[in-house]
Amino acid sequence: MALLAGALFVLISLYLPINRIGIVSAPQGISLPRVLSRIFPGVPRVGLQIGHFEVHNHPKELAALRKNTGGSVEGLHEVALNRAVARELKTILEARGIEVDLLPATIPPRYRADLVLSIHADASDDLERRGYKSAHFIPARNRAEPELKRAVDGTYLAMSGLPDDHENVTRSMFNYYAFNHRRYHHSVRRTTPGLIVELGYISNYEDRSFLEDPSRPAEALAAGIITYLEQRGRLIGN
Ligand SMILES: [Zn+2]
């Protein structure tokens, strides 16, 4: 019995540190790491992609996107806002015991986590246009993606007071390159739910006054992520 307990302890202690840094890939079928990861799933991990950050570093397969530097209105650059919100969000999530990776525009090959949120903000010539929108890949890559979208949309719309701009979701959001695992090696693994969010329009006065304090959009996103992780049994509620 003691021998069995000892063997189990060694196996778990060998496995957990590997899982914590997210290197182990989920093999298909039944295997020891897969079974252990179900029993001891480890600390929840969230990837936050800073939209457009360091696009010049895109590898060859994404070379066409190297000039995709994001919107800019009256001295406010989308990428700076995306980064500020991602940093605030990381702090909030880490305080809840969640591990967070800040990711640039280029996703590490076949990146894996509990979820990936890609953070963007909009700009338009129509200064009246405003609101928040989000999209997962179409067709959804896994069953968790619609659930993640419902959770994040719910808290963001409620806490920000921004209107829902879903009618302006673009094809490039439904086909977002970072979630296009069939086409790109540098993309989020199929089994990891991914969601791209457009936090609001930096070209609209009301949206911009909400976005200028990055802690406000960060709190609204954090509430959605935490709700989702609780629903999936990956986080215990307060
Ligand atoms: Zn963007």
C-alpha cells in the first residue's frame, strides 16, 4: 500500500510541474498524462493576446499581417490600449490564482490553455458608431467556445453599459488567424476555446471615455472569464 502511494506521489509530482508550465500536449486516446490531467487538472491558465502587438515579428506563414498594426485615433493607438487592458486583466486574474500568459500577435505554435482571449479595440470613420462585439471561430472549434462567448459578452455588456455591436462582426473575426489551427502552425490548439473581443470604438467619444481607464474594461472581461472558469469547474466561487 505504502509502495503504491509512493509510486502515485512520484508520478503526480513528476507530472504537475510539467502541466503547470503548459508544455505537455494532450495526446489522443487514453494515456497516463491524460488520465492524471483529468484527476488533477492543475491551476487554470489563461492566454491573453495583445492585438497587433509586435506584428513585425510574424513568421513567414503570417507575413501578410506584418503591416496590420491596428487602429489609431487622435494619438490613441489601439495596440497601446490592448496592452494596457491585458496587463490590468492579468493582475486581476492572478489575484484569483489563475496563471496568465500575455501573448503577442504571433501565438506560440499550438498554444494550449483553459482559454485564449484576443484583445482588440475598433476605430471607424463613422464617429457615431459604437459598441462591443466578440466572435469565436466559425464553425466553433470546440463545444466550449459558445459558452465562453456567452459568459464574456454577458459581463462585459452589463458592466460597461456599451451597446452590442454584433451586426458589425467582420469575416476576419470569424476567421481570426490566431484560431485558424488548420491553416497556421502559430495558432491556438483546437481544443482550447478562443474568443476575439473588440472592446469598443476609440473613434467614438462615449466608448473612448469608458476605455481610457483600462481597469474598467479589464474588470468587465475578468468577470466573464471567472464566470466561465467557475461554470467549467476550473475555479471555485468566492
Ligand atoms: Zn485590432
